[in-house]
Amino acid sequence: MVQNWFKQTYGYHIPGWEKNFAEACGYSCGTAQNRAHYDMSVAGYEAAFRKWKGGKYLQYFKPKYVSAEGAKFFFGVQKDVLFIDEDIGGVQTPAELYHLVDQIIAPASDLTFRFLPGNERAA
């Protein structure tokens, strides 16, 4: 919900973000390392989506379990989404992961940002 806080704090107006958020939560569940973690995550999201805005966005939450056993992990960009194995490089903590990712992604100062009309306030 950090995105929602940021959006409200800086006056962002992003039409359709709720649907995209629900879809992203479904994808997130699919990255679970085992079935028990997947089931726990799905149950939590489903309970939250049922309560949030009268359950309006539950229909967009479509998690799919994919067993990691024997699977090859995709690392790269696909359809404007960056995929990185959270165990890359033997990292043990989120801080180590962020440090590693910081080494492979361009600094924000080197990026060009495009804002939807009316969202320039966050710039």
C-alpha cells in the first residue's frame, strides 16, 4: 500500500490503478517458494480484497501457483516488468538484495521520467 500512500500524498491520479494492483498481487503470490506460503498469501489477499471497496477488485486477483521444483527462473525484462531472482548472488537479507540490484540498475539521475497529465506534482 506504499504506492497508495505515495499517490495520495503527492496528488497522483492514475486511472485504473486498483485493477492493476489486484493483478500484481496475483502475480506476487505466484512467486511463492512453496505451496504453503502460496496458500497463506492467497488467503490473506483474498480476505483483504473482499473488504476493500466492497470486493470490487477481487475479480482481478487471479493468483496461479507454479511449483519452483525443476523450473528455470526467468531473469530479465518482459512486457515492461523487471524480473530478478530474490536469491540472486547468494543474498541473505533484503539489504543485500537492494545493494546488488543497485549495482545492475541505472541510477535514477540517469533515467527520464514521463508523467501522466496532472501528475507533475511528484516530480
